[in-house]
Amino acid sequence: MSTGAAGSARRSRRFSLRDLVDLVRAPAALSVPGDVVAGAAAAGALDRRTAGLASASVCLYWGGMAANDWADRHMDMVERPERPIPSGRISPGGALAVAAGLTVAGVAAAALAGGPRAGVVAGALAATVWAYDTTAKDTVAGPAAMALCRVLDVLLGAAPSRRAAGALPAALVVGAHTYLVTVLSRHEVSGTGPALPAGTLTATLALAASVCRREGRIRNTLAGWYAARFALAQARAAADPSAENIRTAVGTGIVTLPALQGALTAAAGAPAAGLAVAAAAPVGRILAKKVSPT
């Protein structure tokens, strides 16, 4: 190969910032910091460390998204040829390097921000993310593995506290929501019957109701907002369970998660932080029109 040809090949392996944004589905990460904030609030550990842990969580999320595309590169050749790897915009090796680098950065940032316990939780989260992407995703354990990722993400926010167990109820609510979204996501390409979205709709309403109480206007408003947005998308999918409507429901489930996280944060006694978390929902909805969250 000539020097010029070699240079051309090297240039072809470079990728743009937009390609990277598509690979990691960058706007979808707006649904991640709320996990950490909700966990920290529930454990009484909402302080300056929370921002660092939220940043670590975003790195782990983006790393997982890149690893997901690397693991799915052959399937995406057929089902999603526009994705960065099958379209040739990013090489498989480049995607794997991005995934590994972000994962290492996320675990290190968690340990620096939250101490050894946070580092251990982040390590467990990273291992679960990679296990899901490379092994569990297409098995019966896939939805549960993805739900566990979110449970650990909430517990990451609580890790610096001696009362970290207090965040477990909030973590289970977020995990249950994630389970529902993941079950739906398995039918984004082929569609499904009406029973599945009808079932996830019922479970969504039950989750929102579990957060509401007589007292707590902000908590109840945010839980209602979450339920209304996500439930409407699932109701449309139940009426017409086409692949397009299922994809819409999945995307809605992702971008409305901050409203649920905000309700959980407000329920833990931090209503202002809950409103700040929930503010990511409309922003995510706008950005999802530019970069698909799924």
C-alpha cells in the first residue's frame, strides 16, 4: 500500500463529534444523573459528591451504549444500517476503544468522588453493563440485567452514606421502570401483540401510584407527569402495536424517566432537587428528535 493510500485509510477511520454522539446516544444520558440524585437523597447523602458520582454514571452509561453497538454490529448491518458502525462512520475497534475508555473513566471518577464504596458499586455496575451488552441482552435474563444496572446506578448515589440501604426502595422503582422499557424494546423492530404494551401500561400506572402520597404536591405532580406521558405512548402501542409505536413508547420511557426520578427525589425530602432532575425530561424529549435514544 502506498503512503498516500495508507493515509487515506487512516483518515477513513477517524470519526466526527456527531458520529460519537450517535454512537453513545448522548442525549439519552440525561436520564442518568437522576438515578444518582434520587439515591443520594434517599440515603441523606445529597451533597457536593453527588455531582461527581453523576458524572461517573454518565461515563458508564455512554460506555455501555458504545459497547452495545459494538456487540450488535453484525445484527445492525441488517436491522439498523444507519448506525455508526454498520454505516462505516466508526470502526468496530474505534467503538470498542470508546466503550472501554469511558468505562474505566467512570469507575475511576466514582472512586475519586465517592470513595472506595462508590468505586466498588461503580465496578459492579460496569461489570453488569458489559455482561448485558455482550451476553445477557438476547436471553431471558436480559430485562432483569438491564434493570439491575439501574438499581446499581441509584445505589451509586447512596454509596458514600452509612445509610445507603435507605435508597433501595427508590432503586427498585427505577429498576422496575427499566425492566418495563427493556421488555418493550425487544419488539422495536418486529412489533408485538397488544397484550404486552397493555401489561406494561398497567405496571407503569402502579409504579407511579407507589410514589404518590396524600402529602407532597411536587412528588405527586412529577409522578403524575411521568405516568401521563409514558402511559399515553403505551396506550397508543396497545391500540396499534406496530414497530414504530413500540419504538415511540420505548423512547418515551427513556426520556420521561427523569420525572419519575424527580418524584422519588422529592419524596426523599428534596423537592427542589427533584424539580431540577425532572427538568431533564422536556430537554431529553427535544433532543430525542435529533438523536434517537434507542
